[in-house]
Amino acid sequence: MFERLAAGSPSLIWHDVPVAVSLSSPALVVAQACDALAGAVAGITAEGRFPIVIGGDHSIAMGTWSGLRRALAPPGLFDLLWIDAHMDCHDPSTSPSGALHGMPLACLLGRCHPDLAGVACPGPPLTPGRVTLIGVRSFEPEETAFARRTGLRVVHMEEIAAQGLAAVMPLPAGPFGITLDLDAVDPGDAPAVGTPEPGGIRAAELLDALRPLLASPRCLALEIAEYSPPHDVAGRTAALMEALLRAAVQPGEPP
Ligand SMILES: [Mn+2]
């Protein structure tokens, strides 16, 4: 896929971010990986290039958006479109599963697992009033309470079904980033995820809504998380990934 994309975009460069699996706890492994990722994203952004981060589970968001924040001149504010079936707003005291990939948004807003706090320091990288959660359909009451307390904007699937995705996700007026958890997409179109949730955004609607955003010079970074190729069916998720990446690296080209 990379070779096909690079054939039309010679400036495309592939970086691997190594993950050490020998540390004593999963949270420390994630913290170290996110720290390395933050450094990579900060460096790429500082060079004036456009980082595209592909994961892995959504805990990578702690690295990506901490890195972007580090690279921007103060006050370093940007909007973030968090497209996800879940809210990712847990912390260790509220999470029923303890899964770290259910916590990255809370952490980026300053409510962190103690082993992960260093990644998001100094100060929370995100500003609640500038984050919009889009495509939400699976969450716990503690997450809704967190979103209310902090002033997060949450767009549920019902609102998307009624108004259309493009209407609830207009082009932000200032700098912004996009983080896409592939489980926001309907499992019929993107089966290659760890936690499929029925009733999601259709792939074609997502591509149509994202194309103008990805073509904007105000878009500073794209992250696509939860891509799990072994779970794919008939190459559907791979085709969506390639279309999304093509829209990001060749925004002027027809689909
Ligand atoms: Mn997520």
C-alpha cells in the first residue's frame, strides 16, 4: 500500500516507531511507545511536514497529539475531530475493563493513568472546548459525566443519521487535527477492528466528509487507529485505508 501511495507522492516517507515489549506493565509499554511517537510527530511537524499516524490501538493518540502540541508555538491550540464509536474518556477508576485504549481522550485532557501522565506533560495537550467526538454509540455513564464536566462536544450516531456527517463535521476555522478510530465506521465497511460496533458511519460518507478537511492547509495531522488487518474481510478495510491515505497524501487528485 505504501509503495502504491508513494508512486504518486514521492515525498512520502515511512517511519516505524519501535515498541519495547519487555517493560513491567502494559501501561509502561504504552507510555514509552507514546513518548517515542510524540517525539516523531513533533519532529515531523517542526520540519513543516504532515504526519500521518497509523496504529495500533487508540492509546497511540496520547503520543500523536502530545507530539503535535509540543511542536506548535505557544499557545499551541488546535481543534481535534475525534471520530470514534467510543468516547475513550475513562480513567483507571472508572474503566470496567481497565483497557488503556478506553482512556486516551481523558488523558489528553489531563485525567491520566499515573503510568501515562508523563506522556501528556507538561499540561494537557488538548482543550475540551476544541474537541468534538463524532460517531459515538457505545459508552459508559462515567464517560458521559466526564464529557459534560469538561465541556466536550459529543455527536452521537443519531445526529449523524439525521443530519449527515458533513453537516456535523464542518471545516474548522483554525488549525485542527483528525483522529479516526476505525471502529467508528460500520463493521460492514471496516470489519478489521478489535471492537466492532454495529450501526456506524458508512465508508463512502466518511470519505466524502473527510476529503475537503484533509485538503485544507489548516489540517495539521491525521491519525488512523485500531486497524487490525487479520480481522479484515475481503480486503474491505484495506481498501478504505488506502482511500483515506490517498485523500491525505494526494488531496488534489480525484478519488
Ligand atoms: Mn477510540
